[in-house]
Amino acid sequence: MRIHDQIKTSQGRLPSRGARYVTYDNTPASIVFELLTPQQVASREGEDARSDATLGLEDLSVIKLISEAVAFAGTSGPLFGRSDCESIVDWQSAIALAHEMVSLQEMLNGAKPFVPAALNIEKMTACVSGTGAEFSVYTASFDIGCSDESAYAAIMPTLPWLKKFRQQQGFDYSFMSAEVDEGHIILSAFLLSFEREISALDFAAAFSYFANDAAVVEQALHGLVGDATLISQDWTVEGVLGLLSTEPNLLVNELPLDETDYPHLQKLVYAIISLHLQGVRIDVFSSTEGDDFMAFDCFLSYLWYGFARKLGQVKIGYCEQCGRGFSLTGHRGIKRRFCSAECKTKAKNARSKEQRDEVRRRFAEGESVAHIAKACFPGESAREARCRVVSSLKGWKTLQHELDAAIVVRGDQRAFMYRLIDEGVITAADVASRAQYLKDNPRTAKAALKYAQGDR
């Protein structure tokens, strides 16, 4: 038992005060958490300053920058629940796999177009020439961290691993295996789709391919057939179904994914989810009815569980201000357009500036206040629209310079001043007040004169 288990919640969270990004010499960068002590956790009992319900796998899947990962970590705490220090490589692996599955589920839900090229999934059809048996194979591979210290790999079940699904017109078998490639653990997912339920020997043949271990295969065969002498007969594991690609009697063709593959791709999502839920258990005393009385070994498993509960609603939105993705899963009511209140404010300010600049441009080109109000603020009353136009013009420095020049120089430039008065932008009293100001401030009056003479 690890000491951190004292503070772990039923959702697999290790409560922390926050997280920071740390780099070390000759070791991978990490996210370090300031975990709470058991006493601190007890003193906060009943408080829920950072609700788990606000976080979802979709939020993890849209992370692109390390700063975004650290911000998420500051709310979530450790993902893998084993230490107060987690490798950024493991986090990037968790983000990448979440992104793949969330994107796929969005396509399956019709929330975004089905674009096979955007998926890390290949499809093959295989035919055993000797028997004519045909089946489809879907494959995908994912990096789950460095082989020496992958916290992600540590939460996985013992591989190879199998999940069976009954289809309306057949059976799907999902195999998961892993191998080390250039110091990284590569998780491979295979979904084999058959028109009928395969026999025990067929299963042994399939298992042999993914186990890649003669001793494991022999043990599996003994368990299936119950008589070791059968293994020495004419048939071989490879010849039962012909799943080994090196066998000459197995004809394999690569095919593009299309919408007819949806049921099988959905089962692949189910299999990946199930892989992350192997450490889940029932705990009626520590968990809650809201979580179906389940307890989780790590918070990443809890995120995948939440994802599984709302698969049909999965949808990602993209901020109109910064472009960052955010979860729209289960969102109802007015369409959400921004990822945060900050971006919403920035967008509002940008729209206001754009409207203000448009008002000023039109006025400078000679359009009347009434015409500008109608064109720029069509949804507002004539009075409100006019007020907004006048407000945009009054704060315009160029207009102020032109007015000062008209007051100081008089002559033709006064036509602009009279236009401002006639349009209701300023009053005669405003002109008189400004004239007195210029009289009392010679430097400002001199600057207005230079402006009138074209020295701008």
C-alpha cells in the first residue's frame, strides 16, 4: 500500500493544492503536485472547492500546450494516482489517446464529419483460402509512455487482453497487446469481426498471434482441448483459422474506412474504455450512488468512466476567440461559443472595437449619424443606435483634433465643426467650453494650429 492511498478519493483523485511544471537534468520533464496531508484532507471534509464533475475526458483530449496540461493538472491532481510527480510524457500519451477516442466518438455521433484520414485506424479484410472464411481486422496503435517508468502502462491490465462483443450479425473480438519500440511502450488494439462465434481452436489461433509467446499459446491450448497429445497431430495453431499474416493461405487486403464500419469502430471505442476500467471496483461504503458505488484506482480511470456514461452526447466545441477546444457534452440551451469568460470578454471587446472603427470610418466618409446608426445597429431602437454612434465619435481623437483646428484656425475647417453640431455629436456649449480650454492652454492651441496646417 502506498502512503498516498490515505488521501485518495473514491474517484481516484489525490487532492492537491496545485501543480507545477518541472524540468530536471538528464530526466524527462514532469508535473509535480503539492498533495494535501491526511489532516488537511480531513479539515476540508464537506468542502468541494474543485468539483470532479467539472472535468471530463473531453477536456483532457483538447489539451495542446504544456501550460494547458499544467492548468488541468492543477485542478485534477495526479492522473495515474501513484505519485506526486508524473512524467509529462505519460500525460502527453494520455492526452493523445483521449483525443483519438473522443474524435472518433464525435464522428460516430455525427457531431462532426466522418474523416477516416484523421483517424489512426487501419482496416483490413482477410480470407482463408483453404476454407473461404472471411473476417475484418481493425488496428490502431498508441504510445503509452517510456518503457522504464511508464505510469500509464502501470495502470493497464496484464496484456495480452481480450474483450468480446456480440453484434447483431456476428461477433467482434478485441485484442490488446503491447511491445517496446525505441524505449516506448506501444499499445496495439486489434478488433477482429466474424460472422459467427469462433471455436475454441480458432480462438487459440487468434490468441497465439497476439500473445507471441509459444509457452503461453501451448498453455492456452491445453486448457482449451484438454489433451496435450492433440497438439502433435497434423493441424497447427496457425492453420486453424489462418490468422498469422505470414501464412500463405491467408489473403489480406487493405480497405478504406467508411460509414458501414461504424458498429465495429464503436466496439473499438468500448474496448479502449474497458481497458481503462480494469482497476474499478464496487465500494458501497466509500463511493456514492452518483458514481454507481464504484471506486477507482486513479483519476484517469474516472475520466474514462465519465466518458463512457455519455458516449452518445460527446461533442467538442471550439472557441471563436482563441480556437481552443472545449467539451459540449450534455450542453443544452444557448450555444456555447467561448472556452472561458476571459475569451468571451476579449471577443466582446473586439466586436465593440470593430463596430466603433466602422462607425468612425463611415462618418469620415460623409455619412450621416442617422444613416450610420441604421446600418451598424439594425437590431436596436433608433434612439439607442444613435446614442451608440455619438458615443463612438466623441471618444475619437481624430475628431477632437479636427474640432480644435476648426476653433483655432476658423475658416473652411469650421464646416466640420458645424456638421458635428448639426448631427448632434456636440453642442454649441461644447464648442465654447473647448475654445476656453484652448485659450487657457497655449501649448494645446499651438498643437491644434500645427495640425490645421497639415503637420500631423
